[in-house]
Amino acid sequence: MAIVTIPSLAPYTDSCKLHNSYDAQSCVLAAVCILVGTVLCFFGYRVFKFTLFLAGFAAGFFFTYLLCSGYLVDHLPEKALEHKDQIFLGVSLGVGIIAGLMTLCVFYLGLFVLGATMGWFVGMLLLPLMYKHVEFLSEHNWVPYIVLLAFAIAGGILIICIQKVIIVISTSFVGAFAVITGFDYYLENSTALYYSVNMLHGHYDKSELPHCWYTWLMFSLIPIMFIAGMVVQLKKTGQGRDHREAYSRRSRVPFMGTRMDEFSDQRPLVTAEE
């Protein structure tokens, strides 16, 4: 839900009564998150090419929109400011499609972006735990970004080293995160997500830490759905499949067609041509 203006969480700190407001654009995005997240969570390994494209698209879209909203607002003419959300959305969609095609065509780039996406969202989920260090973070606003970047790089490296298992883990986690985020928007306008986003923007206030029971219920559903997605993929939808076969059908690169053991990447990635 990156394209929504971050609201103030002050009304939520006084009571647990919902004060929701909706707009068509955010409702559509939440619905897309739920639909795509469900596919990723339970069928991510089976639709591996779609997963790689989606990882690149999401990364390109997200960072392009952040850059546009953070640096281009002051450079737009007055007439364009009225439609800045639509302009930023169009630019981000274009960059996202290009990034998605790149990750789809370049095998290891796609793998790294997928693992990095998982690491980034794991870091986002853990950011609220840093609220005890409010004073330090307010003076060093770059720390959360370093933490997220470290998680992203670690996830990218890990998925290249241990491919199948981490692909299943990453798709299950990212899918679960997307689904619950979508439902959370309809329930409480993504209060929990905005707390993590606010920390990235340097807004630290312990009083804004989510405390209502339904917020923590949404948090608890993420690991539940994550585990369910892993079980379904490992036992059913991903059983007996090799993600590299999706490339071997139209590729002459020998290692792409090598059959991989069920849960191991012990065989060499590159073999000499005879």
C-alpha cells in the first residue's frame, strides 16, 4: 500500500474503535494484494516464472514510487500536482514492468530479487520491535534502512545458495504478508503497516505502537498463513517440480535442465558441454 498518503495514527491511541476511511485506489490495491498474495503463498514455486516477474515488478514499482513521491513533488507544475498520484502511479507501473521483465529473463537476478524481497519484508515486520530505541533512532534515521538492506542482501544471497527451499519459504512469506496487509487495510486502514513505514520516515512515538487486539490478531495471522503456505507447497503444489525446468524448455544452457534433488542444491550449477 505504498501509494497511500501516510495518515496520523493519533486517533487509534485513544481507543480501539475503528475510524476507517476508504478510497477506490487503495481498495483495488488491497484486493490485488489479497489475490496475488494467495497465489504466491500456495502456488509460488509452481508458477516460478510469474513469481520472478512479480518480484521484479514489485521492487521496481515500490522504489520508483517512493523516489517520485519523495523528490519529484516540488518539481511538478501546479496543474500536474492535482494528478500527482496518477502520474507517479503510471511512472512506477512502467518501471515495474521493465524490472519484472529483467528478473524474468535473467535467472540469478530474479532469484536474488525474490530473496531480497523476502528479507526486506521480514525487516519491515521486525521494525516495530525497535521502538525501545526511540531516542537513538530519531537521531540516526538511516539505521532502519541499513537494517532492511542487510535483511534484503542476506535473503538474496541465501536464495541463490539454497534455491528450492528458500524459494518456497520466500513465496510463502511474501504471499502471507501481502494477503494479511490487504485484509488489514479493510479492517483498520493498515495501521500496523503504517507504524513500520512511519519508523522509516523518522516518526517515532511509543504511544503509536499498535495495541488493539485486532491489530495483534492480524500480526499473528502472518506466521499461521506462512506455515500453511510452506506445507501446501512442499507437500502438494511444489512436489516433484524443478524451478530450473521452466527455463530449460527454451534454453540451451545445460545447467538449466539439470534435475534437482527434492530439497537440495548439491549438484553443480554449471556443467561442461560435451
